[in-house]
Amino acid sequence: MLKVLIVEDEAIIRRGLELAIDWTGMGCVVTAVAADGEEGLKLISEKKPDIVLADIRMPKLSGLEMIEKALQKDSFYSIVLTSYSEFDLAKEAIHIGVTDYLLKPVDEDELKGTIDKIRERISEKDEMKKIEEFAGDKVLSADSDWKIIKTAESSEDTYVNMVYKIIKENYSDELSIRDVAEELKVSPSFLSRRLKQNLDTTFVDILNQYRIKSALKLLSEGKMRIYEVSDAVGFNEYKHFSSVFKKYLGVSPGEFMRTGMGIVSSLQRENKSLKEGRK
């Protein structure tokens, strides 16, 4: 069951959201309710909900302010409730991390559709986590990034950060440190030293890690053959792709599909059974 926290300043609406909606039928349980953004912020920290349903305008802290502050410490999905007059504000809310928004009064079918989407995203995260567990220490963070890639992305060194951005935008094409250096108007040797100093690695290592990270996502989706994935992430030769893949994950792409994806398939079957059980 997904844990839901309701934050709404109008008592009648708050009570209706808590009691009139078939939360159990949606596979959810309301763990707490709050009457303003300040109380909501405290309860998010205490209750660790999966989903926060909040009014966009509230006293003390608005729904958006509350969500933005809470996301700095906790991970959850959020749905904001808005009126037609606040529609543009609700769309802007997506930029601060709000998952979705619904117009008042809440339509239960629309709410169910939103929660179903959230459940799918949670399932995808669970699947990626299983892949990461299978792959061992090579795949590292919950958002499927790798340590060096993550460090490069957040680096305070402008050149390192720009290398990350260029790789992110062009990893599927032929790309060399000379190409990147030319774009940044520096020498390849200068760029190589900056990467070594800040990341203790090479340009090729960063590029390959990003490519393999992208390959993992494509393989987990199961829509492409392995050689198609190899081409899609920038490897001209399947043999080279297989060699690099094995270097980082300890198994070949074929072994990964047989073993790693077997774990994911099992998880997908479990999720399907749970969904069918709720119908």
C-alpha cells in the first residue's frame, strides 16, 4: 500500500479527501492529514509518505513552498490541487519537483489515473534497483547514474561540468576529447589534466560510463536487440560494446539480459499480480 499524506487548509475539503475517496481501492492508505504547509512539512519528515496531496495555496507555507522544502530532505511524489485561476501556477510547479496537479473539485477517476502513473514510476525505480543490485558495486545511485558521471555533473569546475553536458547531449555520436576540447576552445591536453585532477579518470572512461548507463536503461525496457542498443549508445562495433559493458558490469550484455533481466521480469510479474489483485 502506498502511504498518502493530505495537506489542505479547508476543513471540509480535507475531511472529504480523507474519507470520501476510496483510497484502499487505489492501493493506498492515508497515514496523516495536515491543516497548513508548516504542519505538512513536519509530517512529511515524520511519516515519510510515498505521495503528498496538497492544496496549492495555504497559510504559513504554500503547497509549493512546502513541497520544495521537503524535497531537499525527503523523497516522495506530490500532487497539488488547484483552481482554474491558479492553472498557470500549477504548471510552473512541475519545475520544482511536483509530480502532477489536479483541478478542484477532485475527480476520483483522474486522481486514480495519476496514482496509477506514480505506481508505474515506483515500479520502474524498483526494477532499476534490482538491476543495480545484480550489477553490484558498478551501478551505484538510485537515479541510475554512476559515481564519476554524477560527480562530473555536479562539479564546480566549469570545464568538467561542460564535458558532462557535451557527453550527455552527444554520447550516441562519434565523440573524442579533441572534439570536446575544440568546442570548449582549449587544448585536449588541458582538458585531460582537468579531468584527471577533478575526477581521477579519463575522458574515454566518462564517455563509456555514460554510454553503458544509457545502454542499461534501453536493455531494461526490452524493446531493442542488443546490437541495436550498441548502435544507439554510440558504439560502432558490437564486440567493443560487449567488451566495455563487461568491464563495468562484470558480465556480457547477453549474460545481463539472461540473468539481470530475469530478476526484473520476476519483479514485473509480482507487480502485475498485485495490480490484478486490486481489480
